Amino acid sequence: MSTPNRNAIDVGALLDLNEWSPRQRAILALTALAVTFDGFDNQLVGFALPAIIKAWGVTRAAFGPVLAMGLVGMSVGTIFGGHFGDRVGRRVALTLSIILFGVATGLTYFATNLATFTVLRILAGAGIGAALPNASALSAEFTPVRRRALAVSLTIVCVPLGGMLAGLVAARVLPVLGWQTLFAIGGIAPLLFAGILWMLLPESPRFLSRRSERWNELRTLLFRMYKTPVGEGDFVDPTEQRQESASRIQGLFGPAVWRNTVSLSAAFFFSLVAIYLVFNWFPSLLTAEGLGLAAASNGLAAYNFGGVLGAVLAAVLVGRVGSKGPLLAISLAGALTAIALSFVPISAHGDQSFLLGLVAAHGFFANALQTSLFAVAAHAYPTKVRATGVAFSLAVGRFGAIASAFVGASFVQAGRVAYLEAIAGSLVLAFVALVVLQNHIPGGLNKVRG
């Protein structure tokens, strides 16, 4: 490992020119685990909703505002979490966000009415929302640029992975132990992991390079990553600094990037409409069609299983050929599979293999699109505003999730065809936003050294 000269140590060059070390990959794994818990807790409501509606004797429509307020909490958490991460560090922000949603989810065990449930989901949503921009920034900033899209996508793929695990757990817990136990598990597990994360996760090297009082910490971190001492000198990151504007707002809405910010925000918005129509309402749709709680949970688990595969394969594809062509094709394929689902018969007594397979296929495309957007956003913004930029686009997208909470019950009531057409239409609009987007990830970055 070498540095440009004795007095100026280019952190960006060190990260981009060196190999992707085992320690960097271990850090990526920790970050991915954090996102797995994020996805697990995020989707618990969708699995538990039919059981709660039955236990409390309320309507599906009564839960629309409850789900919406939880998503408002996620939007607020996303914005402030990203800003907090840019100010005090990604490690601190990520750990605190996990503690927040772990505590709030665990306390949901004791909820006995909609008001208490709503407050706790707002708090849990704030923690869930704050985690993703900081996890995305950590993944991007610990990874050579040639592997950045892959690293961010492999991190965000853990959202559907967490949802898949939640579905598997829900299918076994709900019929036997009830919905309260599901939330207890969703609270205790992330709190235990937060302690592990605090002990083992280091701060981002690009973030540390901006804090001269923490340069000794950065030297130690770089030595552990590359097993080569770093000499004395001032740490710089000129490639990132050349991209940065004087302020965060200019960084997001300057003349050269405003179109990208608007396009990314729209793509997040419509992809999250489609995703959360499934996350929050798909089990309710299946129970309305006559399936039991376990079968409905398996349906959402299949969706997330497909999502995991889709996100991983999309990450590899984007790294090889860039993001524009693959994401345009993926968004249209997601719309087509949603339409195809409207023609599949559903029977509580028949074989559901074909249904689950098509649900998994739709999850493959919908989640491949959504997780890839994080990699595109991380590519679009430099270090100074990366967490803020990802957070802003995602926060705008959360309003799509909020809209899905309000209209989801109506679409479920209107029937399967209307529900699936709404999902398909949202993915078509995401396609349009991606056509407009200028700063797609270029192809061939995985071959770049530097």
C-alpha cells in the first residue's frame, strides 16, 4: 500500500486502489446484518395485521392511518438519520437507529389499542428509516469504487431477506403463540445485535478523513484493513471534495444535479408504492381470498425470497453493464408479473405452488429495482452529502409508501385485479423516472482500479 506523498494521504485512492480486504468484507457483513433486522421489523405489521384485526375486532380501513403514521415516522427518521450520520458518523447513527426500532417494536407486545400501536409504530418507523441511509453510506465508503454498486446492493438486499425471515418466523409463531410474541422477537433480537454492532463496527474511513482529531483512529483502521502502516501526514479525499458543493442543499439541487435528484426521488416514490402495497397488504389480500394465516405469511415470504435473488443478481448485472438498461427492463418485468398474478386462481384447498412461484418472480423484479436504487443514489452523491442525498431521495420515496398505506385497504376491498393493477402502474411510472435520470451507474466499474 502506498500514499501519494508524505504530507497528503489520499484516503479515496487507498480505498480504490487496494484490494477489497477481508476486514472490509466483514464490515460489509455487519452492515448487512443490521439491515436484515431493519427489514425484519419493517415487515412485521404486514404479517401480524390479519391476526390483530381479528383480535381487536377492527376493520382493515382502520389500520390505513396506523400504517401511514408508521411510514411518516420512517420518512422523518430517514431525513434526520441521514443528516445525523453526516454530522456525527454513520456508526453512531446506525447503532442508535437499531436501538430505537428494537425498543419500540418490543414494546408493541404490550399494545392493546390502535392509539398505542400507532405511537409505537411511529417510533419504530423512525429507527427503521434512519438505518438505511447510514447503512448505504457505510457500505459505499468501505468499498473500492469498482465494487461499490455490488456492496450497496448486497447490503440493501437484506431488507427483503429480513422480510423473508420474518415470514418464516410468522408462519410458525402466529398460529401458536400469537402476534404479540412476534413483536417481542422483533424487539429483543435487534437490541442484542446493537450491542455487538457497537463493539465491532468501525467508523467510515472517508468520514474519519474529515475529522483531524480522529486521524489516529483512521490510521489504526487502515492498518487493520491492509496490514501496512500509514505514515504521518494530512488525510485528504480530493476526488470526493471536487464533487462537493458549498452546502448540502446545493449538493442536491445544484444546476448539474437537480434533474438526478428529482428523478431518483420519483423512482424511489413509485417503487416504494409497489413494494409497500405488498409489504403491508398482501397477507390481508390472501386472507380475504380465503387463505389461512400461515399460507398468507408464506406468500409474503415467497415475495421476499424472490426479492433476495433479484437484488443479488441485479447487483452483479449493474456492476458489469451499468444501471440504466437493467433497471428499465426490471421495472417493466415487475409490472408484467403483477398483471400476470391477477389471472392466477387462488384456492385454500388447491395447490399453491404456481401462485407462490409467480409471487416470487414479481418479488424478484420489484425488489431488484428498489434495492438497486440505493446503489444508484450512493453513486450519485459525494461523501459530504452521501447519507443526506440517499436519505432525501428515500424520504421522498417514503411518501409513496405512505400513500400505499391509505389506498391499500381500498384496493384490497376492490379486489385482486385492482390491487395488482395499482402495483403494475406504479412500476411503469418508476420506469419513466429512470428514463429521465441522467447519472446512472456506468458499466465496467468492476474492472476499474482507481
